[in-house]
Amino acid sequence: MEKEIYPSLYRRLRSNAQVRSLVSPLRLSHQSFIMPLFIEEGLDQPRAVAYMHGVKVETVETIYHAIDKALTAGVHKFLLFPVPAGKSHYPHDFSFAESIISRIKSKYGDELWLACDVCLCSYTISGHCGILNAEGNKVLNHESVQLLAQYAQVIARAGVDCIAPSDMMDGRVKAIRKALDDLGHDDTMIMSYSTKFSSQWYGPFRDACHSSPNAAELKDRKSYQLSPLNISDAIQCAIRDDHDGADILMIKPAALYTDVIAKIKDKTNRPIAAYHVSGEYAAIEALASAGMLDRKKAHLEVWSALQRSGTDIIISYAADHAKLWIETFEY
């Protein structure tokens, strides 16, 4: 019987690195990355974030060194998380965030693009993302939205380029957009955490921001964050924030929700951001430390998956490595 010769129709296009790079339909770029920055009021020296290799909470003095280092590495977009020294039941003092944003923008100007997280979890005694009722068993949506809009106005005046509300209160994007426009800041963008799931993957972040929920009767954020089981709710929240004036829609976490990213991408023309969150980052770093995978290749694989699913913008704690890693990517 004559031996059948199988054509190498597909394998020819995989035969060497030059061909693989030539035919690859996916092109990662470090220009698509945003790097999170943590800064804590009253901190004497930078504080390492538990389980987060290389990630620190900066002081008022060291934040500039961190930014300079990131700029040198090719990062020009940042997402700032200000952590105030004091907490209260009804926060009203946003002067720390206002001050640090003003200083950063005064120093760097248009050399960088600065977004700031807008939430109350680092400000409230309860650790919740909004104001609690007197009984402490419910987050008050209307009161929380009003306070978030005030916060947005304060940091817009300070010169922030983008407001990033992460609280998941209903209607906060519309309220923030109106508050900004009323102030004459119609050019200040909104990158909404439109699709933020109640997830197990936020642990190291909560250590960084001192933001774990601790109310006696409300132990978690399931009453306002999204259920991983309810994709319809996730899509509707993204569509709502699109209609309410968000410029960028964010999905968080990222790597476990590529199906959600793809579905939302089909429903909107807005840019899609994916936040590769602290627990997702820490998992890669832990495996890399144990010699179970290659750190660089693992992050690149995740970023590729996110872009395949429809992600335009990647928020990553490894953003300061993106330029070098992408340029030296082995096809």
C-alpha cells in the first residue's frame, strides 16, 4: 500500500520564528498598558504589598522615583490609588488625593496620563465602597453616588486626566459625568469599572489599600459587585455605563473573564480595558518563584489572551516590563 504523504499546509507557517512573527495576527504593544500606583498618606517608607513581587505602596516622597522608573521603562499611563491616613463613617476629606494629583501633574504635565481610582473603600471605617445605613447592613446608593461625584470634582480640579469609579453604585457614571461637566471639566475622561465581579482574586490589593470590608452585618460586597454566575447582569452594567457617558469600559478581574470581555466587545464601540488584578498577578509570581513557569512568558500569554478576547487596554502590575518583554518576545 502506497504511503500517504500529508501536506505541511499549516506547519510551514510555524516553521521558524521569522515566519511565525510575520503571520501573527496579534500585535501586543506597551502603549496599550496602564500601571497601577499606590500611595499612602503618612507612610515613612515604601511598604511591600503581600504576595505581590516588586509591587510597593509608595510614600509622598518616593512616588516620583517610582514614576521616573516606570517612564524610563516605557510606561506613560498610570492608575493611582490614594490611601488616606484617616477613615470615617461619612468621608468628606479628599485633600490627600487632591494634593498628590496636583503635584504629579505639575511635575510631569503631559508626559504622563493619570487616572485616579474613585471609591470610598479606603476612606470608610467599614471598608465598603459606599456609605452604610444606620444599621450597618446596607450600602446607601444615592448618598454614596453624591459623595463619589464630589470626590470626582475635587480631583478633576487637581488636574487628573481620567476618573476611574470602581465602587459599582448604580448611576454613578451619569452623576460623575454631570458633575464634571457642570464644573467645566467636560474633557476629563471616565474609565468606568463597569463590570466588576465579586471575586476571590482581590486579596493582595486589599492589603495595599487597607480596604477589606469589615462591617459587623455586611461582610462582603455581593450586594453591589457582580456575581460571576450572572453574565447578563455584567453585560447590562457595561451597556448602562456606555450610555451614561463612560469613555472606557473596564472588566475586572481579567484572565478568568475573557468570555465576558468578548461579549461586551460585541455590544459597544467603547475601548475595553481589562484589569489583571492582584490575585491573578500574584498567582503567576508565586508559580514563577517556585520554578513552575517562566514569569515573562506567563504574563505575555495572559496579555495575548486578553487581547484576543477584545481587550484594547491592559491594566497590569507588570506594565513596567511590557516594553522589554514584548520587544524580546519569542515567536
